Amino acid sequence: MAGNILKNLPKPADFFNKSKNLLKKAPLPAVLTVTQNGLRYYDGQTDVKHKFTPELIADLEIVDEAKFNQEIAAFINKNQFINRRVIIVLTSDIYYEKKFESKLGNEVEIDKFVQMIPFISKVSHEYSQETGSAIIVANKPFINNLVNTIKNHKLTVISVIPKSIYDQFITDLKQLNKNSLIMTNNPKRFVPQIKLKIPVNRTSILIGIFGTMLLILIIMVVSSRPQPERNNSLLKMIVIPTKTAVSPTPSVITITSAKIGITINNNRLTTKATLLRDRLGQIGFTNVTSTQTPTNTNSNRIIVSFNPRVSQDIKDKINAEVRRIFQNIIIKDSNDLSVDIQILIGQ
């Protein structure tokens, strides 16, 4: 394995040098560092690295779970890491973090930050720093796959620690366990789950109810009058015009109305195409369909075609998501589309 394939790794030797006097009777656990590019295992004597297959992980999502688990299992078996306790250290390219000047309890700001993270399922942890606090959010399926594969190969996971926490508590095993992102061997460990709040405009609701009741009352009073002609004139006078919802004109395409068609011509890119579809759904595009053609090509070229009525804002959002997953992309406008946005995978 190459010597310098994993950059910006925490120095596991520091953990052993600084912690050697803390546990005189029990051996220290090994440190398994995880980045988007690969793994590094260090136990004070053995120091080995493994580089993941390219494009195995994209945008903190596992593109191929089976292959991801196979590579970790092969790394463990090849080096015979059996019956060892390990601390998993995640480098900063594996999670999102935001720091606060104040101490713990920034619920409003935490909610805002967590809602911005594009993962469907998340694991989060808030912790204290010397000058404030911080919140860390990671992709829960990614962490679970990693931990479960390691446990299935006779390794005991002590804790799963982001690098920022590892650097702060490198000499304190209790704090490393306390600040783990997930429950491991500590039954008292609790990871706070952030509940996403949907704001409700109560004032608007009350005004709407009151207005409806007032209109009904006026109609009842007018209809009870004995003179039909006068009733008709009064009705014309008191009818309160209601605001008619103005729907977008046919020429306007919104995020929720945009019809997106993903056509898969290269079977090897099916997993990535599915990931793209899910990513588009996460950012608000609700009308996305994908089809796989019976013919198969080896081309990796991606063609994204837009109806000229699609706004530049929507184009930017689509292009950003496509570029996060694919390369060799061609973008163009076309009037000859059956959908608003067409994405050809392998053309």
C-alpha cells in the first residue's frame, strides 16, 4: 500500500504517546482512521493503510454498499486484526460541523444547521469546547455500515469520534467514549436526535378562520331579510371579494412542477443514477422519473438538456447535483423534449 495516500490524518502515535500513562494495566485500543479516500489502522506497533476504490464514496454517500463492506472486510482479514478494541476516528471530510460562541443549548441554530444537511438519515452530537460549543452531523447509514462491518469481523468498537473531538480529548478515553457519535458498549451513551420543526403561521390561520366565519354570518343575515330585491342589492354591496390564488402561468417552471426524466443507457452507472434521483428529491424536485433502456453502452458521457423555460436558478441546482456525482458532462438547451429537464446517463 502506498505510503502517503491518506492526507490530513490525525496522528495516532500521539494518542499512544500521550495516553500511555493513563492505563497502566489495560492495553490501549487501536485507532482506525476513516476518510473518504480510505482507512488507516494503528495500534502502537502496526501502521497500515488502505485506499478505497475510486468513486466508492460520493458526497459522503456510499455508492456501492456491498463493495464498501467487502473492502473493509478484506482490509481487516488481510492484516488479521482480530479480537482488538478500536476507536474509529472520522476525518473532517466525513461529517459536517458548525461552531458556536456560546455554550450548549443553541436549539434554534442547531435546527437550522441540521435541516441544511442533505442526508435522509442523520446522526448528530453537540459537545463543549473551551470557548463555546459545536454540533456535528454525519450520514447515519454510512456510520452504521462502517461499524457493523467492523463488528462482524471480531473487532470491538469503543467509540466513533470526529477528528475535532479526538484532537480535543486525545488523552482522555472517558471523554472519547462519552462523545461518541453512536452508542457502542456504553449503555448510558445517548446521542441527541434533532427533530426538524416545520414552522406554522398561526396568525394567518386564525385570520383565515375569522374571515370565513364573518362572511358566513353576513350572508345569513342578508338571506333572512324579507325583501328579495333588497336582499339582492345588499348582497351585491357586501360581498367581500376573496383573493384568488394566482397559479404560475404555463410558461413558468418551478422546482415542484419541473418534470425531470433520467434515462440510463449505461448499466454500470445505474447506482449513481439512482443516487442522483434521490439527491434531486431531497432538495425539492418531486417529479423525477428514471428509466433504463434495453440497449447498453459503455459511454460515461452525461447529457443534461433543459427546456428554455427553465429558470437559471433551477439549472444551477440541477447542474450542481449532477457534477457532484458524474464527470464528462454536456449541458444544453433544447425545445424538443418530452419533459422539462432530461438527463441521459451514458450517451
